[in-house]
Amino acid sequence: MTTATRAKQLGFLQAINRAQTEEMTRDERVILMGQDLRANVFGAAAGALEKFGPSRIRDLPLAEAGSIGVAAGAAMAGLRPIIDLTVASFVFGAMDQFVSQLAKARYMFGGQATLPVVVRAALYYHGGTAGHHADRPYPMFMNVPGLKIILPSTAPDLLGLLKSAIRDDNPVLCFEDANLWGRKGRGPIPDADHIVPLGQAAVRRTGTDVTIVGIGLGAFLAEQAAAELAADGISAEVIDPRTLVPMDWPTIFESVTRTGRLVVVDPANRTCSAASEIAARVAEDCFDALRGPLVRVTTDDTHVPFSPALEKQIYPSKDKVVAAVRRTFV
Amino acid sequence: MTVSTEPTALPAEFACAGGRELAMEMMRRMQRVRLFEEATKVLFHAGELPAMVHLSIGQEAAVVGACLATGTSDYMTGNHRSHGHPIAKGARLDALMAELLGKATGVCGGKGGSMHLADFSVGSLGESGIVGSAIPVATGAALAAQVRGSGQVALCFFGDGAASEGVLHESMNMASIWKLPVVYFCENNGYAVSVTAEESLSVPDVSMRAAGYSMPGVTVDGQDVLAVYRATAEAVRRARAGEGPSLVEAKTYRFHEHAYGLQVPTPYRDQSVVDSWFATVDPLTLFHDRLVAWDVATSQELDALRAEVRSEVDAAVEFARVSPFPPPEAAYTDVYKEVTA
């Protein structure tokens, strides 16, 4: 790829910045709060303070629980906050506020509360960040009714989904796979007001022999694996759910019903992963169509070690996906 | 820190036009809290209440004095000791009582129950069954008021137990650096279930915590509705003027067990002392006697007021009893809002 064509591509951080800027321009109730926004340390808030001012662009003190609760309260009182928590591992300090307030307030109060809150958090695994910065905690939140979850794998999808999330009247957690910040996550620059609705999967590649559902970086690995398998005469269909809650079950079921085989590639820890839920639902709803075992390719059930000699082996890889697909042909 | 002293006449700010009406409204709302909760005790013993309740009996002056210092359009959050807050904020008793019985006509459609009352129509953004968990919510409501320039304030109730929760400290810090229009109001009833405030707090007064967050902190006699009102009104004035948050602590008494009907195997307080509180520090009796002594109202007028509230509570109980339960499918609605902006 030449420098000229690359310059015409949209990157992950640009997508975030564009989504936030467009939506804050469109709706003055949208405010952005997070860590180090004014200095743009994480790279997605360039120009925000100048454009929207200190009332709507706020650097949060290091208070994750307070921040999520403040966002919930501000939403209940008429704002539409975006919270940039930066590193996804920081969600744990705010778990009560996510579950007890953000997710439950509407339900417990019989529909009186409306909580248009977007929480952004990046998945910083695969890069030596070790135990306290490399979590992929989205499956825990899939277990909490009341929250929506997006996990885009391309910049154009991130732009369109984040805009939909900001316009949604429900709390939406946006997990951003930092492995896609570079070349992997780039895509063509969309036209103005590019919207991707929540709950719509993307079929990245059509195929007839096996369905590979890939989440985040997993979608990228699935496409790599599909290309390699094609050389062996195996036709793989690749589906990127893009939204985990609500999941686009019809697209997944339709595909598996045709192919009879399913591999799910999910960077989360194995037990009770998003892959586990997808496999369980397919087993329940598509059992008659299945021609092989459902196989999950996930991160192993261990913590993320620091040493480069240890880390890479625990995650999904293209080779693991290829091997998993072969396992479905028993 | 200031502690109120016994005045000999209706204080000047209540002697003006509207002052008497305000004093009578304080009495009315304290009676509403008291008689509403007395009714829940009857329902509990009759087996009509589907769950335990946490009674505010003994704490009515703190709850009412604070709420009446705010307006209906101001925001409020509370905790598991929940009935008094929305009642004092002006919520309808019938929908609250129906909620306690899990009825479809309940203020939350029967999905919240006693610990999770909310009535957004009077600014009540919800009680929290998780101790301290709604403190940042009130803080966020204050942020919204500031960003929108609406002039509203948020009143945030919490107890002495919640004073040890991290979110109180995170919230007070945020409110202070951003000068948010929020009043943190501690009902210090001396006990977090069985553990005394003295044992669990590093300071003798929760209000001392305000100093760490550069905001005024004041402790008042929580049995004195006028003292509570006065302290909260000053905090509300500061908040509306853009001067930022305050912390008001009302030292009060929990006349009943943590949850009504809870059997505690090992006694942690002397029941004879607790029983004596009804005679010595009952906020309704104290205020009744003052109103009579100051010639604000006669005993007959106060009896009539109590009878009016009694009828209101009786009607609320009847409304709750005859209301239908929600249909099974209601368990699956309000998880998400379906229509988006």
C-alpha cells in the first residue's frame, strides 16, 4: 500500500474523533468526559476542547466508579455523556456503578429513567501491558441485562457504530481492540454522517463449508485463516458481529444452517466468553444443521503474562483458527 | 460545626409571610412519613408486604427538613431507608404504597419495591439498595444542571454507613473541583446495621469529611426539623449561586431495627434506651410541642392535620390493596428503551 492510498484510509482513532465531533456538533446534550482528553494523550480527542469548550469536555479525576455513576446521573437529568475510560481493565473499579446504576436504573424505576451513556474502553492486549492493562472484559457485561455492547473491527464500522451508540437512549459500552489501531483496522473513509445500526453483523467473506465468527481482532484473524483455507479448497464464511448486545442472531444462524460448521474467534478468556454464548445459542437453535463440533478459539484461561516469551501463545492466532476449522471436519 | 439551641419562639424566617404555612407543611410531611411507615408495619404483620422494609421512623425531621429546602424540580437520590425521601419530596402516597406491595400501579410498576422507589415527577431519581451507590448519580444530576444552566440542585441522601464507601469520596471530590450544585446530606442514625458510627468512622462527625474536599460541612440536630431546614437551605442557596457543594450531617435516631422485623441474635444496643427515644427525641412530638408553645398551631389543628394524613395513608393502602399485580410479561419490559433519539 502506498503512502498516498493509506492517507485516504480512515484509522481507528480518527474514527472515534470524527464520531464524537459529529455527534457533539449535532446534539449539545452530548458531553465528553475522560482521562487526559485536553492533552489528547490517547489520541482520539484532538481539537475537542477548542471546539466544544471546558463545560462539555472534561478531564475526569481518577475515580472510575464515580465517573460511571456521574454519567448515569447526568443522563437521567438530560445529558448524553460519553465516558472515555481509556483502558478496559479500568472497568473493574466501577463495576457496581455499571451494574447497580447504569444497567438497572431504567428497569428498577419502571421505565422512568433514560440512560443515554456511552462508555469507551480500549482492549490493550498483545503488547506487554501484562496483568493490569490487558483485560478483555466484555463477556462479563454481556451477562448484565440493560447494557448494549459494540466491538467493531474496522474504523468505518467504529465510526458508524459509535455514532449510533451516542444516539441510542440506552447505555452502550464500546470496546476498542487496540490491535486494530494500526493498519489492520483501517478502511475507506465513509461519506458524511455514516451510520452503522447496532445489532447488524457484517459478512466479511461468503463461503459454503464453515462459518467463522470473529470478534474484534478475531475478525481479522478469521479473514486471514479463510484465505489460507481457500488454498486447501475449504470455503469459509466470515462474520463479524460488530455488536455483541444485541447480537445479530439471524445472520449467524442463517450462515451456520447453510455451512453446518462453526468456529468462533474471540479474544476474551475462554470460560463464559462471547464465543461460549454464540456456540451455545447455535447448538440450541441450529442443532439439526450441524455437521461437526462447535469450536471456540479464545484466549486461554490464564492471566496475561508480561514476558514476550509467554504472552503471544495465550491468544487466538491465524494458525489456531485454521486448526479449529480443520477440527470441525471430523 | 454548629448545634442548634432551643428557640423560645417561631424563628424569624418562619414568622414572615408563608412561614407558618411552611412550618405546617413540615409537620404534614413528617406525619406522612410516620403514618405511611406505621401502615407498612401493619401490612408486614398481616403478611401483605412481600419483603422487609427499612423504616425512617425517628428520622422524619432530617428527611423532611432537607427535602423542603429544595423545590419539586430539584433532584434527589436516596438509599435503602427509602420511603421518607420521596414522601418528603412530594411524591403521591398511593403509588408509593402500591410499589411496596408489588402492584402494577406502583410508582415503578412493581419492579423496584421498597428499596428502589423513584418518582421522577418530583425530582426523585431513585433510592439505591446498594449502600452509597446513588451518591455519584446525584452528583451527575448536579453536573447536568450545571451544564444546562438550569439552576437546579441535587440533594443526595446517604447514611453514616455510606460515609465509608469510596464513591462518596470520589463524588465529593468531583463536585468540589467542578463546583457542582449538590448537597450531600448524611442521615447519621448512629448505626450501619449493628456497627456504630463511632466504631466505623475515623471522625466523630461525618461533616468533618467536608474539609478534605474544600466544602462547608455542618452538623445539626436531626430531630429538629427547623435546624435541618435552615442548614440545608443555606447549602441549597450556595449551590444555586454557583458556589459549589456542601455537606450537611443530621445526627438522628433509628427507632426501629435496621429492617423491620429483623431478628438480631446478639443485641448490639440497649432496647430500654431505644424505647426511651420515643418519649425524648421523637421529632414529631418535639415539633408538635413547639408549634403549640409558639402559638403557630393549636393541638386541635395539629390533630386535624394528623387525621387528614391518616385518611390519605388509609386511602393509599386501600389503593395498593385493590390494585392488580403486573402481568408476567412486565418482567421483560424496561430492560432497554426501545425508541431511540
